Amino acid sequence: MLQKTLGIVLHLIPYNDKVAVAHLYTREYGRTSFLFPQGNGRKARMYRPLFMPFSILELDIDYRNTREIQKIVEVRTVLPLQNIYTDPVKNAETLFLAEMLGQTLKEPEPNPQLFAFVAQAIQVLNLIDEGKANFHLCFLLQLCSFLGFSPNMESYRPGYCFDMLNGIFTSTRPLHAYVLAPREAEIFAQLTRMDFNNLRYFRFNRGERNAVLDRILTYYRLHQPGIGELRSPEILKALFD
């Protein structure tokens, strides 16, 4: 049945010389796989520049519940993202965040609020300049609430540790190893106040920003055990001199 949907490109996986599988997060169907033409044919040449990570697309699709991989009939770009793909920092952030979403958004069920959050975040990244190096940190911390493991900020007090395993701040250091000492816990608590409007006010050097990212990734892996090896963080970390 012919349907219309909006989709955000996560990644492409080559299947053979003629087709690849494109993984998108769609507004109506959640995470969905589509056949994507490969090679030098007209359709492949037309589609290739559209299916960049984080591209927001309007799709006409032949959708069938009985099929694991859906067919694209027509596709159009909703928002040109030249400001992202021509900026090394923004481009690296999109590669990283698309990889993270590919690892965390596994279910086909739709979540319109999550789709709206990601689509709005992409538009913000396309426009901002000041504070862009903090965008990926802010995105991941806000994404926690949609995935169901936001830190319990009501438990925070100055001098408390942060128990990453249970997502709470505590005056007593837990017995397990997944804990942030009071100084790191304070920084983590401050970061939860970051949003897309105040990114420029959070100042970090390269080492500090990369350390924060490592802690956030540890937190994600504790609450999303299916996250595998990520290739893009090292590229991202190398940019922040």
C-alpha cells in the first residue's frame, strides 16, 4: 500500500552490487529498513546525495507489514543541510549521533515525540555556530529522557557521588565501579541544564569535552547493553583541539 512518511537517515549497509539497505527512523513507523539502489544507474545517482546521515526526507513508500525491507517509490529532501555537511565539526557530530541512534533505536514502533526531537535537533545543528562543539553532548543527555533512563536530578546535592548504574546521586559511594566522584558528579549535574539555546555558555577544552563524552557513553552502555563498538567517537574527539 502506498504511504507517505518522513524519515531521518541513520546509515546504509551495502547488500550487493545492485542494492544496499537504508536504515531510517520514520515518523509513522519508527525504525524502518528500505531497499536503496547501488551502482551508476539513474536512480542510484539521484538517491545517493539525499541519503546522507541525518538527512530528513519525505518518502512515498510501498509499505507492507509482512515485509522486513520496504520499497521507496519517491523521495524528496525536506531540509537542505549544507551547513552541516560542509562543516567538519558538524559533519563528525552527525556521523556519531546517527551511529548512536542506529545502535539505540532498535524497535519499529513509532514515537512521534522522539521523531520531532531528533528532527528539531538536526535543524538546530544546521543553523548554530557558537557552541556547536557541545551539540552532541546536549543531544545525548536529552535523548536519555526518550529512552527511559534520565538521571534523577531530584537526588542531587553538592558533594554527592553519581551512581551511573542506578541513575541517582548519593551521599554514600556504591560498591560497584560505575560511579562518578563528587567533582565529576557536579559537572554531570551542570550538564543536564544544557539545552540547544545555551550551548555556547558551556566552556570545555578538548580533554574535558572528551572526558565528558566518555562518561556519557559509559552511562548509555549501562542502560543500553546492546550498544556495540562505535567507530565515530574517535574521529569526533580528534577535532576538538
